[in-house]
Amino acid sequence: MSDMFSTQEQPQTEIDLAAAEALLGTDADRFRHDYLEVRGLRVEFDGFVAVRDVDLTVTQGDLRFLVGPNGAGKTTLIDAVTGLVRATGSVSFGRTELLGRSTHRIARAGVGRTFQTASVFEELTVLQNLDIAAGARRRPLTLLRRRQDTPEAVERALETVGLTALRDVPAGVLAHGQKQWLEIGMLLVQDAHLLLLDEPVAGMTQAEREETGALLRRIGSQRVVVVVEHDMEFLRSFADSVTVMHQGRVLAEGTVNEVQNDPAVVEVYLGAPAAESGAAPAKPATTEGDLP
Amino acid sequence: MNVFTALLRPGRARTLAAFGLAAAVLLLAPMVLSPFRLDLLAKFLCLAMVAVGIGLAWGRGGLLTLGQGVYFGLGAYLMAMHLKLADAGPGGVPDFMLLYGTGQVPGWWEPLRSPVSAIVLILLVPAGLAALLGWAVFTRRVRGAYFAILSQALAAAFAILLIGQQQTTGGTNGLNGFRAFFGYDLADPLNKQMLYLIAAGALLVMVAVVRQLSVSRFGELLVAVRDQEDRVRFLGYDPAAVKVVAYAVAAVMAAVGGALFVPIAGIVSPADVGVVPSIGFLIGVAIGGRATLLGPVLGSIAVSWAQTSISEQFPSGWIYFQGALFILVIAFLPGGLASFAGKLRRRRAAAAPGDAGASGDAARDHELVPERSPA
Ligand SMILES: Nc1ncnc2c1ncn2[C@@H]1O[C@H](COP(=O)(O)OP(=O)(O)OP(=O)(O)O)[C@@H](O)[C@H]1O
Ligand SMILES: [Mg+2]
């Protein structure tokens, strides 16, 4: 049902970077330099250590990609930062220690995330989705009133992610890519300063990927952004830097080129010694990993 | 946007019309019904108040409140205690305490002597209990079936507690034999009519409150919490707070229903507050359509009416009938009868050419959910 609507009846949607500019520009501290600092992070599930000894520093203006084979612990790392799973070590953002806080407090400290599977409020309209995302700081009593007009930030976000024409459509009928854009829009109106995106372009068409990448670069120049992604072409086009995880640890970190030529990374991805890496790669060892 | 165009918006116009019609029917009832039937209807309206609250908590908020008998019972018993004390006169002792008890009024009854504090307590005690319990449960992320079982266990415990306290709560017999309601003689048919009108008015107010909550930002948030609790949390809200509000509002509505039930029915006993009535409340809501505004009210009244007429003919048949009805609705019409009406409307809309919009589709069985914003 949803795909039918998106391809036939709905107008073509497009990312609007100018609107993103207006949205990001409303930020009063636009030149504040936030950074995410993770130290000695460890997450354990009933004795199984999913993340261990992870150190990670991501600054504003450095669009960071987090890659690694399935089960490397990428999602778990995001879960730990956002308070979904218990972790030890330290995670700080803008001088605020996040570990030990509850999820909604972490969100209020300016941390936003998306999920591996697009999770929007399907029964609510696009506009309602964004309005809720924009509203966590509203005073309780204002919640008891009906929304009279669209908040400015929501309007800008609608333009940014190209959903203005679909504002009154229930989010459930959006195409997959549009849902993921809606999620990014929600992060923007939520005014998150640290954005953790778990596979934001999975299932998108090539054109949609390009647009999303450009938007993420735009956001990344003024926010701290971490993107988990398996698609290596996307990574090569848009990443400023890359962190490779494997079996819960950070395996390598650096620019795309540095990481691609790291023997340890090549071995993990190809299951073979680095010698093979120069030529066209053999079948990847993991289902989705397609590094060099 | 002026008031006039606001009133003419399709959603609002329909709701207002339905509301007006319901008010007219309720106000006309005293003229056409015999005092006995009117009394019966008044009782049904009190039970429907519980349903309105469940519609909010369960229909919009997804909280399977299987223990509303507790809040209905709290309201009812607090009111009954006040009526007993008022009947006994200043400093007097309720009759049943002289018969079964020590002949002394226990200290915890005393605050109910004054009419004002009785009314305040009827509203505050259930709200407080629901908030406390809700907070404890929802912050521990107890949900779904676990919450349902917990609230049901509470209803069972409450009934058992009441039965055990023969001297102070009347035990299995409950409290009965009230003579007056805030000074008005309950034997006077005119006062009974007044009670009916109070119940009808209270019910209409509750429906209006739920409607306002549903179309407000809070209502949108409640639906969001119901469908994607974690997502809401990652946006910086505490879903527990949202649920507590819905749960407490439902509790207060149940309590007011209980409080008005007492002078109308003339009795409240543990049989009105335990597990079975708690499930009964839910059934009416499920049948009517839990996610709609009027579904719970109409469903609840219809079920009460069916219960009365079926029990008149087959005294023990009702419980089986009720069970069968519940299973049928859950299995074949999960959105309740209201969704049936919605389906018909859509079919007609689909038949009319060029009218099947994409936007109406996901709104499906939740008529109130995507209230279109003024464009
Ligand atoms: N709640 C949990 N309980 C137990 N084990 C878990 C839990 N969540 C994740 N794991 C385990 O932790 C490891 C890391 O999982 P994680 O989801 O972080 O991997 P990932 O890098 O995101 O992989 P993918 O690329 O497939 O999304 C996996 O072995 C997974 O099975
Ligand atoms: Mg993952």
C-alpha cells in the first residue's frame, strides 16, 4: 500500500538544503564546538561483552562514519550513549556526563538518534510527528491545547526533508526513504546537537542517497553527527572520517583512505591477509560488508 | 480562522452534532421513561463514565485497564460512607456499625463527614492512588499483559479487603439504605430525576474532556506513546508521565461514576468492584469501539441494557452471553462496532468517484487520531 502511494500519487519529494540552513541557523550557539567523548565504554549482556574498551572522540564539523561487520557492536554503542542499555565507562557530550542518566534526560541534553528500522509514529501525520519531536520542552499545560498553527521549526523541517506536500498524510503510508527523511527532520526539530543515525540510507534509491548524504554533510558542519552505515560507496562519498568496529572493539580510525588500507580492517572484511586488498576484492566475509 | 469556520470543519461539525444529539436524547429521557426505567438509565450512565475513562486510557493510550473496579469502588464507597454518616446526623454512628461493629465510628471515616471534604476526597483519593500506582508501574516499564494482570489483581485484592472488613465497610453486604443525598430525600421521585440529570451532565462533561484531550497535543503524544514508547523517550519525553496522566484521568472518571452510582442504585457492595465488574467495564468499551469518542459510551450503555434484559429472562445466562460477545468482537471486529460504521462510510466514499484520499486510510479505525490541522 505505502509504495503504491509514494510512486504514483505523491509528488516527488526532495531535500531542500536552504531550508536546512534556516533551521540549523536558528541555533543560538551555532559556533559552539560540541564534541562527543567516549572513554573505556563497555556493555555486557549476561556475560557476553558486546562493546569493550571503546574510546571515541567526534567533533563538530567532522562527519563520522561508524562501520563494522554485523554484530560488531555499532548499534549497541549507540544504545549505550542514548541510555537504552546499561554501560560502564564514560560518555560525555558538551561537558555533560551521559552514562547513568535516563533516556529522556539524555535526549533533553541534546542527543538524538534514529533506529535501524525506520520508526515513526505511523498513525500520526507527518506534521504531528514533527510537532511531537519539537515539543519535548513545551510546558505541560500547553499540551492540553490543540495545535493552532505550525511552529516555525516544523515548517522549516518539512521543507528540508521535502515533505511539505505530505504534511497531513499519516506517516505510515510514506515510502521507506521518506520515513527515514522524516526521522532526520524529527532530529532537526528536536534540536539535537549530537545525532546518531543507525543506517539512515538503507533501502534508499541512489538518488535519495545522494540527497541524504548532502543533507548529512550540511548538518554535520554544525552538529556532531555519527552515521552507522554498511554502504561503502556512500561512505566514500560523504565521510570525513571513519571508525571501524569489530567484535565490540575499535579496530581502526582515520580518513576513508587510511582505513581502507589498514591491514587489520582488510583482514576483518575479507577474511584474508592484506595481500589481496589491492586487487578487486573477493566475496566479502560478511553479508553486507563491502569495504575495498 | 474565526469561530464560525472552526465550527464548520468537518470533524468538529460532526462531533458537535453527535454531542448535541446525545445531550438532547439524555435530556428528553425523563419525559418518556417511567421512574423505574429512568433509574436504570441513570445507573447505566454511571457505568458509562467508567467506560469513557477506559476509552482514553486504553483506546488512545493502549493501557489495558482491567481493574477499573477499584476506582469505581473507591468513589462509590467514599460516597456511601459520606451518605451513611450524613444519615446518622452530626456525631452519629451509621446503623450497620451499631449492629455488627463496635458502635464507634473509626477514625478514618471521620474526614467523610463534611460534604465538601467528601467530594474532594472522592476526586483526590482515586487520582492519587492512580498516580502513585501508575508512576510505580510505568517507570518500571511494566506494560501490556503485565499491567493488565497487575490492575486486575488490585481489583481482586480490593474486593477481598472490603469483604474482610464487616465492621467498617459492611463486608459482603456492602453499604446500603441511604436516605438522603446532600440533604435531598432519596425517596422523592423528583430528586431521583435530579440525580439522573446530574449523571447525564457529568457524562457529557467527561466526553467533552476526553474529546479535548484527544485533539490536543497531549492526545497526539498519547497515541505516540501507545505505538512507539521508546521513540517518544528518545525525543526527550518521559512516557511514564504521559501514561500516568491518562491513567489518573480514567481513574477519576471511574470514581465519579461510582460516587453517583451509589445514591442512584442505593447500594454498593464488593460485587460491584471486583474482577468481574472490572472486566464488564472493558467489554462495553471493546464492543462500542475503544478508539472512538462515543463508542465506549454507547457500547457500555448497550451492554448494561442487554445485561438487564437478558438477566430478567435467564438469570444466569448473562455471563455466558457476555463472554461470547467479547470473543466475537475481539475476533471479528477489533475496532468495535464504531469501526463497522467507519467501514461502511469508507465503502460509500470509495464508491463515489475521485474521493478516496490517501490521507484517510491509515486513520482507519482511529477516527479521532489524525485530526487535520487547519490548513
Ligand atoms: N539486548 C541484547 N541482548 C543480548 N545480546 C545482544 C543484545 N543486543 C545486541 N546483542 C549482541 O551484541 C552484539 C552486537 O550487536 P549490535 O546490534 O550492536 O551489532 P551491529 O554492529 O549493530 O550489527 P548490525 O550491523 O547487524 O546492525 C551482537 O552479537 C548481538 O547479538
Ligand atoms: Mg546495528
